[in-house]
Amino acid sequence: MSNKIFIIALVVALAATFINTYLKNKGEMRYVFHTEWYDPVSATVKKFLLSFFPKDKSVEMYDLRAKRLFLKRLPVDGVEEKDLYLSNTIVILSRQLKITDYADATTREQISSKRQRPLLDYITSGPVVALELITADAVKRWRKTLGPTDSNIARLDAPETLRAKFGKDKQSNAAHGSDSEISATREIEFFFPSSKMNDVLVPQTTARLANNTCCIIKPHAVAAGKMGSILKAIKDEGYDISALQMFRMDKVQAEEFLEVYKGVVSEYPGMVQQLLSGPAVALEITSIHGTETPLKFREFVGPADPAVARELRPHSLRAWFGEDKVKNAVHCSDLPDDGPLEVEYFFKILQ
Ligand SMILES: *[C@@H]1O[C@H](CO)[C@@H](O)[C@H](O)[C@H]1NC(C)=O
């Protein structure tokens, strides 16, 4: 940037800040943006300072090259405060203006914090599922898998991406991805704190801890990539997955958890071994069946032996996803009274 342009830019920025402070003190708020308009006649890009007055939705344009007022303050149709954000294009008097930057600190603060607040409302509108994903170059690869932020653009430019397939628009875009390794570290620490000292900041569990039962997707099924299909089968059967958490159990925990089977079923040692062989996923299951949920869900899980399940209860999780009596895809609370206790174990005690 040449000195001259720099000084002009500085003067413009100072003037904009000054005017804003002045108007704010007078009680009138204005937002000021740098905008660009492609003039087809001269085939050049013209730059304007655009002021927007929220009070009466009027605008004013200042031509930066000619250094003169281009459009005197005038109410316009179709431009709302929500349209004013970086890289958006707005139409004023049939001209397509692209917003390229904030022209002063007040506008930057006000607009960027507003843009975050819709996002915040959205992200707090219901339960979310946080995942830590691990692979080489994870941040970049996951962003590529997600595709462009705006699902509508993703459907045009990258139809194979997750946002193209599962998102709706720029805000409801199915999934979030950290934008850098620093953000990833911070976000993972937020959801999965390495020390309990951060407890107060950990988002609340969605577990309802009533009229529920516990389902555990066993390590072999997780490792075989069956988790998604199992979750979908459970949803399709009409159950709510009201809490979900991935765990790695140690031997003491696995033995304690499966204690009721000790000396009762011959597979007990194998069951313990299976449970500690890798990450498992614990689910809290709730449903419209209320107090009947544990019994109904138990039926849907099917007999412990998948071979038997395929004979007697072909419409069951173990018939579909189980391999043998130990690798039978899911564990489920056997007695209705155990369901809530097992859920508490995973979603309260182990937390
Ligand atoms: C449990 O379900 C029963 C219906 O089966 C219902 O009356 C009761 O209010 C539910 N309890 C809770 C805590 O949701």
C-alpha cells in the first residue's frame, strides 16, 4: 500500500469512527462498511463507504475514489440489519454491493457479536454430539469432508460432502469443524476436559435419569464401524437416544459392571475381556413406553446369542449386528431396575 492511500484510508477510518461516536452520543446509531460495486459500464470496481442507519433503515454512500458523497441518506427497501455481514452482497438502487470490511471499530464490534449470537442461539437450541476425531491432518481433512459452510453452496460445489447431504443452509449446516489446530485443542478441552477442575464449564449431560434403560455398543461393534447403523436402527424403532458417551473401561470397572453375570453365565470372562478391549459407547434409551421402556428395549435387543436371535427374533439388534455370544453387538440392562442404575453409572459416576 502506498503511503498516500494508507493515509487516506486512515483518515477515512478515523472520520468514520469520529462520526459514529458523535452520532452515538446524539443517540443515532450507524454502521459503516467498506463495499465494492462492479461498474459494468467502465468495467471497474468502485469502492464505497456504506453507512446504514438501523433507526429508519436508511443508507448513505460515499465514493472513496472521487472522495465525495455519492448517495445522500435515503431509506431503502429490502436491506435489513441482519443482511449486513462480511462478504454478503446487498442490493441498493439496483446496484449489487459486496461488503468487504467493517469501516470502524463500533461496527466491527456490534455486527460481529450479533453474528455470533444467532449462531449461539442455534447451537444451544437442542442437544449436540461432540466427537474427537483422530487422523493425520485431521483439521484439514474434516473440513474437506464437511464441505463449504453454506449447505446450499455445498450442494452446488461439493455434493459429496456432509453439509451438502445433511445440512439445510448456512446456519443449520449439520456439523461443525474446528478451523485450526489451536481451535481444535480448545474445543476438545471444552467438551472433554483433561482435568476435573474445569467441571463447571462442561456442558450438561442430556441424560434424563428416569424411565430409561442403558445400552452399550460393545467395542467390537464400534471397531467394526457399526455404531452409526446401530444408532439408526434404535432410532428407527422409535426409541430416543437421550444421552451418548464413549468410554474406555479398565478391568476393575468392567468386572464391577458385569458382576451380576459372574458365576451365572460361562461367558463372563469373555464378556469382561470384550468390554475392556477398546472404546465402547454407552447410551441412555428413553421412549414413549415410559416405565415399560426397559422391558420393551430388552426385547428389541434380542437373545444373548445372535445365532438364537436370528432364529427366534430376527427383528432385533443382536440378530442384525451380533457375531457370537460374546461379540453380540450390544449390552442391555437385563432387569428393569438395573437400567437406571447402569445409566447413572455411566452418566453420573464415571463422569
Ligand atoms: C415415567 O413413565 C410413566 C408412564 O409410564 C409416567 O407416568 C411418569 O411420569 C414417568 N416418569 C418420569 C420421571 O418421567
